[in-house]
Amino acid sequence: MAQDSRYIGPRLRRLRRDLGLTQANMATDLDISPSYVALLERNQRPLTADLLIRLAQTYQLDIARLAGDGGAEQQSRLDSVLKDPIFADIDLPPMEAADVAANYPAFTEALLRLHTAWREEQLALADRSAEGEGSGRSGSEPPDPVAESRRFLAARRNCFPPLDDAAERMAATIAQAEGLRGYLRARHGLKVRRLPSDVMMGAIRRLNHHGREVQLDDQLDNASQSFQLALQLTYLELKSDIDAQLRDGQFETENGRRLTHRALASYAAAAILMPYTAFARAADQRHYDVEALGRQFGASFEQAAHRLTTLQKPGHARVPFFFLRVDQAGNVSKRLDGAGFPFARHGGGCPLWSVHQVFRTPRQIVAQWIELPDGQRFFSVARTVTQGIGGFGTPRAERAIALVCAEEHAARLIYARAIPGPEAATPIGISCRLCHRADCTSRAAPPIGRDMLPDDYRRTSAPFGFSDG
């Protein structure tokens, strides 16, 4: 074991407290003195290999997890938080942040939680402001559970390293058990049975405790079957991990909490099928080719695209993406922001953005450079996806999804090589009410705060003429 990983005092203290032990209790269990335990916890003595093995055997622990990374993950998380513009005027040398993370883990965790709660509150304020200005809703109306769930995910950049780590360990065990079906049979005594839709009575997955089987609709494709089995495993084995993530959330409604629980369960299921380390490496190697990644991991286009948005683990982050899923009427059914892309929370989107046009060319990937009125440029990849079970006459929904990244990351994407560069970007707006492009012929409404021009003597080619000031 490397010298720098022998000092694990803060983690040893957390372990002892998690086990509900005093220093004297742990000393008795390990056949050492209480004063030695205290020295270990204060990093005044290194943890020897012999004592590490004794710890693992006594408390049935994984040695690798206990030895860990010497606080590197906490330091990476802290470094990421300290890049927030709110700290821009404070001189925070990297060495000081590293010292805080290593020597004061509880304080570090408190700061991380406080910052996450602050971000969540800022998103809530933005939502309430948008509702007041754009939708006419009053503050007395009940809270929106969907908005609650979205704020929870956005405040954490849709990245949950503890779930990734737990899912990655499970994926390794599943591989040794010859796949999901073998693991379910060996670990839980459950067999997998496919049944016709009329027998499933509207369900696509069902856990039959009496029959000791997981039942699946036989019209699910392979990617959906695998996902549903991974999701069932998540509910069986990772419930406590998910609950731990939810404890820091701010929920006004039980529905908001339930929606977030479901989102985190789906996150963990995807992480089982597409383990973080392997998937992140493949994303780099394949230059973020979503279809190629889906084939490699047996996932659908949407599953692979969604997983790309979660690759923001501190110290191991990849391209940050904004993810959007809309139907043909423009209704947003999923939105995940990891790229700082400004998107209207209310009202329609810009029709010049290709995500609203790909319904004309089903299943074809459309790449597009887009430019916002303030000059920011983003790169967008959009394609339609079909949701629902297979078979003629079965209900299915056609939706479009888009992955968007900032201009500086686009060169890493294979799609950017196929079209002209950012100088050919399509000018779009966040929404018509917030866009001040005077010459847009696709405009559906005048912008907020601009005076309309009379058309007694002159009518512009754009639907609305408005003043310059």
C-alpha cells in the first residue's frame, strides 16, 4: 500500500461512528489501545497493513474501499465547488483546499452540502421568477413536483458518484455471474419470464414474489429488457444508497421526492449497464458517437445519450452536456443541464433549433451549430427516438432528443467533423418572448419589454415589428 494512503484517520473515524462504536469499543475489537485508535484518527499514526487486514476481517469490509484514495474524491468535489463564480474574488490556493479535504472531511462535507442546497435554492428562485413573469402563476399555487425533481438533479449536475461506485461494483459481480439473469437467479433466487402484453395487463415489468420471478413484457426490445432487469436489481439492492442521496434534497411534496427516487433508480440502473469507468473510456475512444456507444453496451440511443450527461464525477469528468427530450408538440418530458445551456422553463422553444425539426427525418442524426443572441455558441446533436413496446398496433410515442455542449468541447465530438464550423452557426433564441432578433421570420410572439411598431405605412417581413430601444 502506498505511503500516502496509510493515513486514513478521518475515514476511520467515520467508519467507527457509522458502526456505532466508541474508540474503546474499536480498540477492544482490534486488540489495540484506545489511545492508539485516537492517534490513528488524528493521522498521527499510519495504518499498518496488518491492522488494515484486521479491520477488514473484524468488520467484514472491503480492503480496497477502506484504503480508498486518501481523500482524493472529496478534494476533487471541493475543487469543483470552489470554481463557482460566487468564490471568484477569494484567493483559495489548491494546496489549502487539499489540506481541508484531507484533514477536515466533516467540514468539507458540510460545505459541499451547503453549496448544493444553495444551488438548489437558486434554481427554485429562477423557476419562481420565470413562473411569475412568463406564466401568470401566483405564489399561492401548489409547488410543482416535476420542477422539484429537476432542481434536485440540476443542483448536482445529474452526477451521483456514490451510485456510480455501487453500480460499478455490482456490474463486476454480474459479469462473473454470466449476466443479469444469472445474477438474479444466483443472488435472489429469481428467474426471468417473458409474458404477452395482455397477461402483463399494462405493466412492462413486474416482480412476482410468490412465483419467485421477474416478469417482462415479451415485446420489449433487448435494450429495454436489460434496463428493466437492472432497474429491478437497483430496487432490490441499492435502495439505501438512493435514500442516502435523497436525504439532502429539499422537497415540498411527496410526489417530488418519488419522482426523484425514480430518477435516481434509473440512474443507478444505467450505471450498472454502462459502468462509469468503462463507459467514460469508451466515450473518449469513440469520440462520443452515441450509436456506437449504444451498440457496445447493449443500450438504446436514448440510454447512451442520457448516460453521457452523467459523466461529471469530480476528477474524472468528461464533456458536459445539456440533454432535452421533447414531443412533436414541444412538450418537454426530460431536461438535464450539465452544460450551462440557457433553456426556457416556460413557453415554447426556438423552432430554428434542429431538435424541433428532426421529426421530418426519423432516426437520422442531425448536427447543428447554434448561436444565442449574446454570442454564445453551442453544438447540438438531435435525433428522434421511439418509446413504447414493439409489435404492430401497440402504443408508441415518437420523441426527439438533443445533446448540446459548449463550443469549446465540440472538437471532441465525432459529429462536429461532418459539418461546417461554428462560423456557420444558426442564430436561435431561448424563446420568442426572450429573443430580440428583429429579423426572425419564425417568431411566434413579440419580445417582452419592446414596443410594437405600427404597420399603417410599413409592414416588415417578420411577423412582428418592434422598436430598437
